[in-house]
Amino acid sequence: MDRIKKVLIDKAMRSGTIDRVARLMSASYILNSVSNNLLQESGEELRKEGLMLGELGSLHKMFLRSADRYCQAFADMVGRDNAKVRQVFGDMEEFEKGFRHWAKLDGKEADNEAE
């Protein structure tokens, strides 16, 4: 069984599949992390106004717990290589900054437009 697994992994490495999957998972992690940050922020806004009620509040908590577990599993997979961790978090910060600018969420002017 281990021999077959090694052969399959070697084949996937030679074909570039392992590298592509690593990039896909990193991109997915960044998207999920930014989405999680936005949902946390929206939850805080709803809570401030007393609107985090009932099923919405329950689903919000369940989602955040699930996202935390996903992030932990990803971190375990990436390992504790500081260079990799710094790269992923740097990429995430840059992506979130650009996304917030695109979504008009990057400053007070966006908050004032809503008022």
C-alpha cells in the first residue's frame, strides 16, 4: 500500500499536480480567510445594533467555528515553516486590502456612505 501511494505521489509531483493543488489550496485559504474576516466584522456591526438574533446568530456562530477548524487544518497541513506562513499571511493581507478597496470597504468614507 505505501509503495503504491509513493508511486502515485511521485507521478503527481512530476505532472505538476502537487504544485497546482498547493496553489489552489493556498488561494482557497486566502479567500476563506478574507470572507471569514468580513463575516466577523459584519457580525460585530449587527451585534452593536442588537440585530444578531435567532437563527442568524446561531448560523453565524456555527460558520465561524467551522472556519476556525478549517484554518487550523490548513495551518497543520502547511506546517510551521515561518517563511511559508509569512508568505500566506502577506498574500492574504494584500488580497484583503485590494478587495476592501474594490468593495469600497477600505475607509471611513465607505462607512459614511451607508449612513
